[in-house]
Amino acid sequence: MSLRITLEFTEKDLERFRSMARKAMENTDEQPRDTIIESARQLLKQVDEEVGSDYIRDRLSQLQVLIDMLEDEGWGMQEVGQRRVLAALAYFNNPEDLIPDHIPGIGFLDDAIMVELLCRELSPEIDAYRDFVQYRDHEAKRRGMDPDEMNRGDFLKAREQALLSRMRRRRRLGGGRKRGKSPFSLF
């Protein structure tokens, strides 16, 4: 049996989380990229070893996707995206949590909430990366290649080809209208 609890954050509550995220973002430049990533990895390890809550584990496991995005050479994340993801991960290197991590049962609850908020903010980047990984795995298997041989350029080219094919199909079908030329057709 599971229990669903809905938390409703006021604008003041959300501002507290935003303030903490901004503070972490400001400190991102002071920390080496590898240190930020390693701290996120350590948090994942700590949660894996110490936390029994599926809710907290599920939320914090999303950090792995952020780490993968930064380290995946095939994805080749742009600098702006890297800064956003590093800023998100830097929060978890901050010892000033709302709830100290050492409190049993709830110490990582604020971290889980922050991951949820940050992943919502980064959802365009996360969705694009997941699409890329799915494309890369499928295409590499189809072509009999090592997935590491495929990169973002291959993905973008395939997306462009799919878009062009869809446009041609729509044009052939009259853009959803009945067959035949439009009375205003120039071609």
C-alpha cells in the first residue's frame, strides 16, 4: 500500500528554494567542474547506502541523468547548458540545507524537493538528452555500431530528416485538406 501526500508550496516557500539555488549558482564558478560532479556522485552513493525512502531515492536518482549529460561526449552539451546543469548540481555540494542530511528519515527530503524543482527547470535539456540517448542506442543497434561512435550531430541530422519527411508527407496529402491543389496554390 502506498500513501500519496501533496505538498503545497507558497510563493514564499518557493522563493526560499530559489534563493538557495541562486546561492549555489553563484558559487559554481568557485568550484571545479569535477568537484561539483564528484560531490553529486557522493550524494548518490550516500543516499543509496543510507536512505530507505523510495520517494527520496527516486528523486535523487535524477542527479545521475544530470551527471550523464555533462560527461557524455557524444551529447556535446553546449556551455550555457553545462553551466545550468553544474549550477543545479552545485546546490548538493552546499552544506547549508534546509534540513541537515544527517537527520534520519527526513534529512534528504529537502534535497529530493530541490531535485524535483531543478529537474522541472531543466526539463527541456533533460528531455532532449533522453531523446538523444534513445536515438543513439536504437540507431547504433540498427547499424551494428558502438553507440559511442554516434554523436549529437548524427541525432540533429536525423531529426532534421524526420522533419523534412513530415513536411513532404503533409504537402503530398494537401496539408490535411482534401486531395487536389489549393485554389491559391502557386506550385
